Amino acid sequence: MILDINTTRREKIYLILYKEKSQKCFEFETQDQSADLLVVIEKILKQQKTLLKNLKAIMINIGPGSFTGVRVGVTVANTLAWTLDIPIYGYKEGEQDKIFGEAIKNRQNKFSKSVIPYYQ
């Protein structure tokens, strides 16, 4: 299972949960991404009856986008990947499908790098 996090929009949090051959998309309105991101991740995992430890990789939209939103998303994604010892894949706007393909093909199963935000 792969979790895709997108916090590039100022008052939105977008999450995609890829399971086997299906995907579920979630969109949340927020006034405070830094306070809400972990809460909504926990909420969707609970709704899908799964746990953080079942994640095999994390994808994160690194921008461009809201300065604070991008920093919040990248920090949470890096922290989760490091804590769970799973790979993380950063992508710029429009590269999501390409990076998802790489994440599926890549047999890496350990955290080996951090991603950094992209600001335009």
C-alpha cells in the first residue's frame, strides 16, 4: 500500500491510498494543515481498516505550491518514511503518474533518502 500526500494548496489536503490495483482519493478542507494532516491520515487509514505499518512507500508532492503547505507535507512525509523505514518518493506537480510507476517497479523497501520541497 502506498500513501500519496499533497498539501500544495493552501486550504486543502489531498491524500491517495493505493492498494493493490485500486486507489482511493480523499480531499479535506483545512484552515491549519500542520494541525490537521496527521489527523486526516489517521482518519483515512482507520476508515480503510488498515494501519501505518502496512504502508510500503510514501509519495509526496514537493511543489510548487503553498510555501507553508509544501513544508508541512514534506516534513510529515519524510518523518513517516523514516519512522516506518519505508521509501519515499517526491514529485513535482504533473509527475505523479511517472513517480508512481517508479515506486511500483522499485524493489527498495527501506528508507534511504529524504525529499526536499520545491519552490518556484
